[in-house]
Amino acid sequence: HAWIDQYRGITMLSSGHSYIEMALVSIGFSYVQLNQREQARNYYQTCLKSFPTSHMAIAALHYLDSTEKASTEEEIHG
């Protein structure tokens, strides 16, 4: 039920993150572990569409960007 997710911080004494937000970030993380970075990026971006202030999704996208940049620089500089 949507109301459980919305008020679970009060009713269940759990974190303030939505179950949907946590699920999308977890799926993205799983795709990172499978080295399917574009799929991971899609899930993180989907998360941000619904939860624009999701620090988990923002951090994950920064991680993907930084590791892609490092990988590209390594290919260029050998």
C-alpha cells in the first residue's frame, strides 16, 4: 500500500527512503556489478525522475561518470 511506504518512517521506524527509491537504486547497483553500466545508468536516472533529490542515485551516477572518465583516460595514456 502506498500509504505504508509514505509513512513508514513513523509507522515502522525505518529510514526515510521510499521502498521504490531503494529498489531502483538496488537494481542499478546490480547492473553495475554485472558490468552493464548503461542499464545501471538507466535505473539511476529513472530513480531521479521520481525522486529528484535521491542522494543514492546522484552518488551512483557520479561514480559511473568518474569511473568512465578514468577508464577513458587510461586508454588514451596507456
